[in-house]
Amino acid sequence: MDKPSPPSASGSPRRRRRRPGLPERALRVAAVCAIAVEALWYGIHEIRGFGPALADGARAVVGPAPVAWAEDVAYGVADRLKRALYRDAAPTTFWEPAPAAAAEIERRGERLSAEPAAPPAAFEPPFPQVAATGDGVWTPIADPARPDDAPVLWKSVVHPDARRVFAAIAVVAIDLGRLDLRLVAGTKEPFSPDVPIERRPGLVPEEHAGDLIAAFNGGFKAMHGHYGMMLDGDTFLPPRKKACTIALYRNGAVRIRTWRELRADEARMTAYRQTPPCLVEQGELHKALYDSNRDWGATVSGETVIRRSALGVDVTGKRLFYGLGEAVTARTLALGMKAAGAHDVAELDVNHAYPRFLLYDRGEDGAAPRATSALIPDVQYEPEEYVTEPSPRDFFYLRRRRPDS
């Protein structure tokens, strides 16, 4: 027989508070976790600087390995959900194809013109079953400061993954005959105790601001691989012999090869920036991309489906290709860049916050240039970025060549 509840101070029986059962408690915990995960995902993808600050703080407490594992797990879950949700969806696109796209598609396979102002040759999508209209077709990118000039940049899209319609790479083709590629050290990265702060302003030089047309991200932080970098005689980090190297030469040439293939030319370089092993070298995908696929990220594995960026050069050395891929692995990034025409390819930075390609309008009456657009949607940036707002990370920029340069 149950004991009656003791009377309260007023004399009436005290009611017992019902405790939630195990299933109810589990549901409450699951709901809280779901809200926390959604809030965290929103913060990482929508609040500028939140994701990098969170990751860096966690690495400082628990070390890089647990953070890398957590990122791999989180991105893996997101990938499985997207594959289920977008199974019957149309391929992802970043912009509407140009009106002349249908006619341009017929040009696929033609040889690259020797004329510097000519666009790259249209290319065949590697997986037609996931290609969108306009894949492989090059659209000119207008220069807002010189809209009547012949284009020096073109853009196209490639879908490099037969299993994911949402995996896509926006590729920019860059005419090295009329554009000059330069490297800038960030105010903090790559970290080096040997280079004073006054040698790392994190800004496009003032004398080049009037010719600035675009800027894009550099490579990994120093702690993620300790890849070498040299700029104007300052060695921030020594070169690693197996690392892929983006080498900038005094005559304006750009080469991308493993360091052992370039080191004999070091005296002729103005700068170099190293990355993980070359994704593509001399037209061939790195052999590890067919196996473990884990050499392309100290923070996440090469198999992780995330935002990644890359820089490539064609077989002639006259054209660069910058690629920004959404939901790609190291291997699919390599496949897409090779399909677009890159003969040698280096992976640049990865993760949602870091890859970016910004286009600039030059200011009038001595005003500083301002970033007016990004290559793809969902890239957070400030108009002053790289020109009056110093960057803590290294980056590249493109400026129009002058007759005397």
C-alpha cells in the first residue's frame, strides 16, 4: 500500500513532481544537441571569422588531431545527408550560362589559340551524367574599370564527381601574357620568427593598386605541414623537397612542380609558395589520389568532402587556372582542374572560410580599389580586403601588366 504524501504547510497533501522517463530525457538531450549542431553550423558558415576562431581555439586546447577527426566526422555526416537530399536534383550551378553557350559547346575539343586574347579551348565535362548546361564553356569576366578592353579572365564550371550532383568547381582561366601574378605574406601567416612584421604588411602594394584586377587565397597555415615560402629574398619557411611548389620568376613566368624539379632555378625566382603534393604533375594525377587520398590536408583528410581551392598552369605556361570547388575531395578537385586544361596543379587552402577569389574595381581620383564581387556565392568578404584591410593570411593577386613591366 502506497504511503500518503505528507501534508504541506497549508494542510493539503503535497503532490510529487513527476520525473521524466528515460525516453523523454533522451528526446530532450537529442533536441538540445540538434539545436547546438545547427547553431554551430550556422556560425561556421554565416558568421565571418567564427569557424577559424573556433577551430584554432579547440586546437590550442586539445591539439590538431582531435579537431581534424571532429571535422572529418561532421563533414562526413553532412555529405551523407546531401547525397540523400540531392539524389534526384539538378547539378549545382554558380551562375547562368552565357547566351552563346550552345554555340560554344560545339567548340569543345578545339586546340588552344596562340593569340593571348583568345579564350581557352572549351573542354569536355569528365562526367556528362552530372554536367550542367554550360559546363566546359568559358565566359569572359568583365573588368569594371576597363569594360571595353578584351577580357583577360574567363570562368567556367566543371562537375568532377559522378556520385554528387552538388559537387562543382568554378574555374577561372588567367591570361599570363597580360596579367602579372604576385604573392603577399600575411601579417601572421605563414608564421616565421625570422621575418619582421614590417616585411609582412598583408596588403597589395600601393604602387600596384591602380592595376589590381583580382586577389585570391594562398596556402595552409605554417602549423599544417610547414610548407615553404620565400618572397623577395625573405625565407619564411624553408622548402620541403616533396612539396608542390608555385614558383614566380623574374620574367613573369609561373611554374608549378614538385620542389626537386624546380630547386635548380631558385636564384631566378622572386617568390615561391609550397603546398601539399601536386594534385596533377605533367598531366598525371598523383598516384596517392587513387589510394589513401590523405596527403592533402593536415586539418582534414583528402577524402573529406569540403570546399577546396587550387592553382594550375597549362602545358604552354601561358595560362593559369584558379579553381574553387564546393563539396569536393582532393581527387575530384584534381580531376576537375585537369579537365579544364591544367597540366600541373597545386592544392591551395581548404575549409569553408578560407578559399576566395575576389574581383576589384579600381577607385577614381586616387581612391583605393574595392572588392565588388566574389567568384561564387556564399563567400564572405569585405570590400577593403587585401587593399586597406590587412590579411593575416598570405594571398596572391593579379594586376594588369604595363608595357614597362
